[in-house]
Amino acid sequence: MTITAARADAPAGVVTPTVRRALRRWLFWIVVAVLLVAFAAVYGLTTRTASEANRFDADEAAPAGSRALVQVLGEQGIDVVVASTLDEALAAVDDPGATTLVAADPRAVLTAEQWQRLDGAAASVIVIEPPALAVGALAAEVAPGIPVIDAVRDEAGCSVPAAQRAGSITADGVALDASAAAGAEACFTGSEGSGLVTLEQPGGEGALHLLGASAVVQNGFLGVQGNAALALGLAGEHPILVWYVASPADLAGGDTPLSELYPGWVNPVAWLALTVGLAAAIWRGRRLGPVVIENLPVVVRTTETMEGRARLYATSGARLRALDALRVGTLRRLADGLALGSAAGVDDIVAAVAGITGRDLTGLRALLVDREPRDDGELVRLSDELLELERQVRRRVALDDRADGASP
Amino acid sequence: MAITGWFVALVALGVVPVVVLESGWAYVGWVALCLVLMTVDAALAASPRAAVLERSGPDRVRLTEQVDVTLLVTNGSRRRLRGVIRDAWEPSAGISPRRQRLDVPAGERRAVRSVLRPWRRGERRAAMVTIRAIGPMRLAGRQASILVPGAIRVLPEFAARRHLPSRLARLRELDGRTSIMVRGQGTEFDSLREYVRGDDVRSIDWRATARRAGGPGPAGSPAPTLMVRTWRPERDRHVVVIVDSGRTAAARIADETRLDTAFESTLLLSALADRAGDRVDVAVFDRRVRGRVQGARGADLLAKLVDTMAPIDPELLETDWTAVPALVRSMTSQRSLVVLCTPLESPGSTRQLLAMLPQLSRKHLVLVAAVTDPALLSAAEDRSDRASVYRAAAAERAMLDAQRVAAAVQRLGGDVVTAAPLELPPAVADRYLAYKAAGRL
């Protein structure tokens, strides 16, 4: 017998869409995805976010960078050299007498020894936001700074010409305490400390400017107050400017990049492993046709009401009620076992049981009717006694039956 | 589109050129080569859409039995169709194997055989057939799912049929065909036949014996042939079975819903009553008649019954018992045995049944066949700790409720059979035989 004979050559029978139909169906989402990716790429290229790592960078256009200052100095005829390692910076100084060296270390990669090499490197050395190591190496008497934000200093309060010209500045950055240093000029001093400390370089000719108020060289603050005046005045003092921001390449022993430590095929093989994993996922993940659904009938467990009632008894401590239920069951089975019939009352059953077991009538009545359990332990004991009574009666009845069967 | 494990292996093989050339371009080139090979291979595979599929196989199977189904695949394309095929049935149809290899040369036809072992009653459907055709390089393939409708009706198991021979033997004993020839209530005269040794002397019909001998003969003439009367139980009675398929029938006891137990009981009773010469009418009812078999006899009866019962699942509705008397009236006008297959649980859920019962019991003999739960008995006996004592108390309470309902049914003129799921069908059959023997039908 044949169930059905279906010919599948009609296109209506095929559930799986053709490649073209699938593409058309997904066209909207493909377009949306492509647009999203394009938008993200364009957005990422145009607005580089100001990350902390690129602070003071000569090519960084974000508010935390210093591109504006360097560009302005270049337009003013200053010869600007940008260096990213200490060796590079020192090598760029051809004529120390006519050079300003600006050094910043936002990633805190330089060691005290490296800072010491800046001593006497140029006629004017400016350290932007000097870390504790730099202060300790170059100006031991100056106490390293504490961070300052949202601070404006209205008066230079010192004899440094550039500071006097600037007037008021944004002092965000770190504040330095130069009170213990002899011969140091502390400018823009507030309650936290000074924004600029100028002193002689310890081991040579030339001035050392510790510029704690780092905001004055950043793009975001260059246009406000006298920031530009101070920054241009300090950095444009000499015809040559070496702008040095320390990079990870300054790390001790960082000469060999990580990529030279392992063979060249490791990266491509990692990519290949990723591709193999992807291919394997597609291979195992492609199922052979859709899942077939089936409506299953509802399944109800019969004991649910019983379990619920048992928990109700237990939580509300209905011991007497529970025991009575057990007693009724026992009485019914006893009555059946003793063939007393359904009309037998409790007293008849108790009397009959006492007769067959020889137990005390009052004790039996207490067990089967009267006694009230005070706690759960007593309930369990009573229930065990009921079971024991049932067993005893069953045994006696069986013995009697055998005796009856044997006697005639 | 689908790729194979060989394609994954091919991609992994790219580690050789990448390591030898030590270059990222080797990686890019290898992946591009793999993609090209994959596309070419998929394009060279035979189109699964061009396959012509036909099903054949039986349309009925009894639960727990297995049946072979065949799928004929004709390759309509000009390439060799090689790959994997999956015949997707509903999970409970129990098809095996789930997927099979397929290799059909161009323009030829092959049979794909599988076995169905359904584990659920009802109408089981085949949703679709999925073919994945693999290309000649075995790297990639094309896949399509094709709707090929098919269905098989899974009939109730009727496991209770093993009780049938013993009950039929008892029926024959009741019947005049054996030598028990005691006249009782509810028996009717069947025939006269010659006495054979072993017959009860009380059944000798002296008047017929005299007639046969042609009057009192002379003494010493050969002994006249003694005639005995045989009796047989009354026939052509009417048995009406109402199976409750409402909310309470959905409960599952010992791996079988109450409805399935009711079906088993109905099938055994029907088979027995039909052999006994009675008419059997069955209706499955909750708030409407879900299935009805009337006026069928013999082999036709059982076939119709299982066919009607197969797709019926319990509904989560309260059974409307007030409509049952009218239903019974529409099925029979004479006095009948009305069997109600429904659980007797708590007084609350059986109030409607109890209210309706006098209307039926006034005219008919009413038997309520109820399944009891063996879990209740075992729970009542377990008193090992505090929680189980409370559970035992709840179980005793539930059994007491059921007994009260049964007593109420008996007071209202009905009769009650309760038993565990496996024992209920023979218990109902035995009660029917008892009625038959006592002539209460």
C-alpha cells in the first residue's frame, strides 16, 4: 500500500531557497552590515579619540596631543626635530647651545639613569609633567608633584621672562614643590604647589624647566589664557627644538622587537588555525535540513496533588490530621483483614483487634484513636506502631487461617 | 551549500606552504585556493533539486511494532548524485538510520530503506527529505530540503490482547458449547442433544426423551436415547463504552496515560463482547464527541476502534458529564451495560459525574472503570522518615477520597472496578463475564 506518491520536481516542493533567492532575502541586512562597517571605518579614521598614551605627541591632533604647538613653532621658523627614543633625541642635538630639548614621558618608561643623560644635553631642557624619577635625577631638592585639575593661576610670581609674559595659565597637570630648592624659580604657585619650576641644570650650563602645568602644551588648552605665550616662550627660546616623547622603544633591552624572537611563520599559522577552526565549525554546524517539530501531548503526573498535600501537612505542622489519615487507612485495612465488613465502627474494630492480638484495650484505643502527637518524632513513632500493629494482625489472621485449614 | 571534513583537512594542509614560505601571503593564497576549489566542487555536484522522490510503505502500524518504509530517489540531473540523504519524520516516529549514504547514477533510480519504530500513538508525519549532493572532489556539496508528504497512523498497542484467549475460554464455558448445562438467570434455551457421559443428569429433558423414543416401550427393549437440554447465555445485548478524554485522563500512571489504559480496557472488552455476540458501541468524549464507533461487528469492530482511537490525545478540559446521558440515549434505546472509563479521584472533581449517574443507572447497568495509582500504595507503605510519613498520610488521604467516591457511585446504582493500569483491562473483562454469567445484562 502506498501512502503518497509525491513528485518533487515541482519547484514548490523544495523548501531550501536557491543561492540567488537567499541573497535577495538577505540583501537588506548585507547592505546594512556593509554600511555599518564603512561608517565605523570612516568614523574611526576621522575622529581619533584622545587616548592617554598619545599625550604630548608632536603628531597627535587630539586635545591631549601637542601638534598645534609644534606646528606653530615650525611656522615661526624654529627647526623642529621630533624624536621617539632617547638616543635619537640626544643624537639630534648638534649644537647644544642653540637647542631646546623638550622631554615628556607619559608612559613612564624612562629610568633615572636615562633621565640623567638629559643633564646638559641642551641649552634649555624642558621636562613636561616630570615624573618622580625625573625630578629625583635632575633636581633632587624639588619634591615630586601631586596631580592638579581645573586650576587657573593668574600670576607668574617669578622672574622667568616667558612666565611673566604669559600672565595667567591653566595649571592642570602636576604641581611641584620647590620650597626646599636653593636657586630655583617657582612660577604659578598655588596651594598645591608650583606649575613651573626653573633652575640650573645640575651638571652643566643651561636652564632646566620642570613644567608641571602640562596643559599649556596640549592642543585642548593652547588657545586659552596665556598658555600659548608660556609654551611658545619656553619652547621657542632657541632656534632648534628637539621634541622628544619617550616611547616603549626606550625600555631597557627593548632593542629587539618581539616579532624577531619567533619564526616568521607563527602568525600565518595562527591565522590558518583560526581559519581551520572556522571551517570545522561550518562543516559540523551545517545541519542536514531543518528540525522537525512535533506537538507533544501534555504530561501530568498523578502524584502531584499527593506531594503537594504532604508538603502542606509538613509545613503547617498538621500532625494530628496526618496521623488521622494514617489511622483511617490502618483501620480500613484491619477491618478488611478481620472480615468485619464496611459497617463496622471504630469500637468494633478496636475490640476485634484487641481480641486477636491480646493487646491492652486502652493502649490500643490510644494508638488507634485518642493519642495526639506533640512533635514530629512522636508522629513517626506512632506511624511505625500502626504499621507494626497491621503486621501483627496479618500474621495472626494467617496463622488462624492455617489452623482452620488444618483442623478439619 | 555545505562543506565536508575533507575541505577542513585541505585548509589545514595549508600549514605546509605557510611554514615553508614563512609568509602571510602563503596563507592568503592557500585560503583563496581552497575557496576556489570549494566553489568549483559545489558547482560540479549534481543538483538535489532535480531529484524525484516517491514514498512507499504501509499506512498503519501498531505501537511497539516496527515497519519498513522505502523512499525512491530518481536522479533527474545529468551528473551522478552522490552524498547523504535524510528522511525527516517527526521524532516520535523513531526512524533509523537518521541519515544514509546515497549514490544514484545519472537518470537512474535507487531505493532508500529505513525502519520506523514509533513510540507514540497517533498520526506521525514525514516533514521533508533533505539531500546533500557532494561534488566529485568531495570538498563541498549542494543541499536542498524537499517536501515529500507522508504519514503513518500509529495504532494503540492493545497489549491487553494477551488476556483475550483465557477470557474467551471462560466465555465458551458460559456458552452452551461446553457441558455446563445448568439453567441460570439470564440464560436462554439453546438446543436439545443426545446425552453423553459426563453430562449433568439434572439437565436431562425427560419429555423430549420420551418423544424421541416414540412412547413407552416394552420392558427389555434397548434403552431409549436420553435427551439433554443445553442453555446458552443471552445474546444480542448492548454494551456502550464511554471513554473520558478530559483533563484527568492526561495523567500519566506507570508510564501510560489514563487514556491509554482506558483504550486498552475498551479494546479488550469490545473484543470479548463481540465474540460473545453482544453489540458494542464506543464513544470518546470530553466536551464533545472525539471519536465514535457504532454498529461495527467482528474484525471490522476492532479495526475501526483502533483507527478511531489512534489520533486522540487528552484535552485539558473538564469533561462535561451532563451531556453523557443524552449521548448514551443517542447510542442505545434498550437496557445496556454502560461502561464509563474515567478516574475516580476526589469528591470535588467527580461531582458532575455523581450528579448525572442516577439518570443512567435508572435505565442501564452502569460500570465505572477507574485506574488506581500504584505509586499511592507504595507511598502509603513508606514510613522511613518524617517527610515520607507526611507523604504516606497524604497518600492514605487520597486513597480514602477515592474510596468515598467509589462508595458514592455504588450508592447511586453504579458499579465500580478499580485496578492498576496493567490489571484494569482484564478486571473489566472479568466483571463483564461475571455479569454475563449472572445474567445481569
